[in-house]
Amino acid sequence: MIEFEQLTKQYGDVVAVDGLSLQVQPGEVYALLGANGAGKTTALRCLATLLRPTAGTARVAGCDVRAAPIAARSQLGFLSASMGLYQRLTAEELLEYFARLHGLEGERLRTRVAEAIDVFEITPFRDRLCGTLSTGQKQRVSIARAVLHDPPALILDEPTLGLDVLSRRTIFEFIEDARDRRRTILFSTHQMDEVELLADRVGVLAGGRLVTEGRVEELVELSGETNLARAFLRIVAEAE
């Protein structure tokens, strides 16, 4: 399970995340939405232990990100749009390297790398240097790297960034399979069609605060609009 408990992150006088509380259960896909600057990425980075909360806390599979950051980190796979790849390693070499960092070795390492290459359709470019890959190919390698250790919780920040329609389908299928395997999934995106397709529940951030959450149809009904995109715009406008 993923849990935020009154999490606040402040930079000087600027409050990026303001008392965020929410829970995501095993087998649930939760979409965190917000305009640029709303606090989504900051909240996800606090959960991933890359930033330390100013107040409050968060937990991953029962591990507190402030009291036990290393334990919390071991329970999650984190994909960030700003994370790069080692340019001089091939796609397969990079996956093998990160598998070792996660403590995998021997047959278990080979099996997990082979599964990731298959699931994310990396085979056609497995032997190419990461520095020569297209944006979409890099994104698939990045996601594979994040989930090599099969963690119980996944944080996916813009998981389909730079992907074409067919590559997006691969990611959708992975997320649906992870949900079926009772993984806890928190993702952010600006693509409302992805939210409608994948999310069990949605939370909307505005000004660092969680202003509403619920199922897609509940948010649409609450706003009085006809679809999620229009509902999101109305909810954010009213919150601001």
C-alpha cells in the first residue's frame, strides 16, 4: 500500500505540497492529476525518498519514508521523466547493471532481464547503446529498469512520455497486468485518455493541495461536465 499522511514540502516561503493525505491500495491504479507546478512531481519524489518532507510523512508497504528511507525504497519501482540512462551501455547491459544493484544475481538476474526485454519489447534494440536510442525506446528501457526487482509498489511519473500509440499500448498492458498481480500503482499524466482507460481512482492537486478524489465518473458528475478533461479544468479553476 502507498500512503501519504499530511505530507508537506516547503522551499523557503513556497509550499509545494500542502498537507497531502491519500491512500492507494494493493491492486489499485491511482492517477494523480494537476497542472504544471501543482506539486505532483514533488509529492512523488518525496514518496520515492529523493526529497525529504518538511512535515508529515509517507509510507510504502508499511515502510516510513522518513524513518526508514532505504527500506521504503526497496519496496518500490520509480520512473521519473527526468531520469537518464547510461549512454555507453547497451539496453541489455543497463538492465543487467540495475538488476545487480537490486541484489539480483545468477539465474534470477538473467530471468528478470529476459522477462523485462520481452514485456517491454526491447529485443529489436537490446544490443544498441542507450545513447543511440529514440525517445520512445529510452522510455521503455527506463520503465523496465524501474520494475526489474518486481516491487509491490510502482510510482510512474509520465510513463508514456515520448511513446507512440503502439508503445503506449505496451505500457498500458504492463500496468493492467501489475494491477492484476495486486501491485499498488500511483501514476501522474497529462493524458486524460490514459486516466479514463487505466485509473481506478483519481486525485486532483491544485496549489499543492488535494482538492478532490474519486472515480472518473464521480469527478465528471461532480463537476457537471461531460468528460474528464473538462471536469479537470473546472475543478482546478474552482480550486484556484
